[in-house]
Amino acid sequence: MVSGPVVILIGPPGSGKSTVGRLVAEKLGVPFRDFDDDVRDECGLPAGELVVKLGREKFGEVECRLIGGVLADHSGVLALGGGTPLNPSVQEQLKPFHVVFLDVELDELLRREGLVPLHPWLMPNPRAHLRQLLAQRRPVYESVSDVIVSTTGRPAEEVAAEVLQTVHP
């Protein structure tokens, strides 16, 4: 049996990974961990600001350096940053784990409050950036995930219940 997270949530910024992850962890009686917090704790800045400061490539190197320890150390629900699964090294490390892609439509993302201030790299045209981001990332998310769960137009509790149905004890 593989030790590590019981479930890993991936998806674009604003897809509900943290909200749903906390609900799933609570139901399973396990801890929740947001990988963006690990990055912030290591580097002293929120992930969105780090992407702007370091650039996507250097930021990805930081994530790569940290992910192995988190996967080995955490036995609950883990939410990854939106870009974390894009790195081939991370994709390889995710293979033994149950990965759920929280999918969301572009219009829903744009309606979700607080998304753009949390992710300053989406400026100045959030719609264009998010459209491009989804087009680039969706195939990667699909390829590394075991299950795809839509969050569009659904309350977090309903999404969490569907994610829970995919978790094998």
C-alpha cells in the first residue's frame, strides 16, 4: 500500500480545491493540506506573488523541490497549486496517488469572487488569461487524474460528496 495523501485535488485556480479539500478531509477524519501554503512558508510570499516575482519556470522549480517531501509526509487530503501538475517530474510523482481533477468552466471561474486579486498574473485581462490557461492545462489535468469532477454551478458540499465516492479506503 502506498503511504501519502489519501486524495490529491488538482485544477485551475478558483476550481474549489481548498474549499472542497477541507470538506473531504473533515468527512474522512484526516488533515487537509494546501500545497500553496507549503510554497508560501518556504519562500515567504503567496504563490500568486511568487509566480510574478520568480517567473513560471523558477516557481515550478520551487514546487518540484518541495513536492516530494509533502507527498511523503502528508497522509490526508492535499490540494495542489493550479500549475503544480504541469511539471513532468511532479506528474511522475503523482502516479501512485488518487488524483481528482476539479474541473470548472471559464464563465464560472470569472464569477468566483476574489480570484483575480489572489492571482495577480491574471491581469490585465483575466478572461483571456483564464481561457488560455484552461486550454493549456486541461489536457494535463485530465492525463494525471484518476477522476474528473465538475464544480461548475455546484455547491462545495455536493462536489465533496462526489469526490468522497471516488476515494477507496
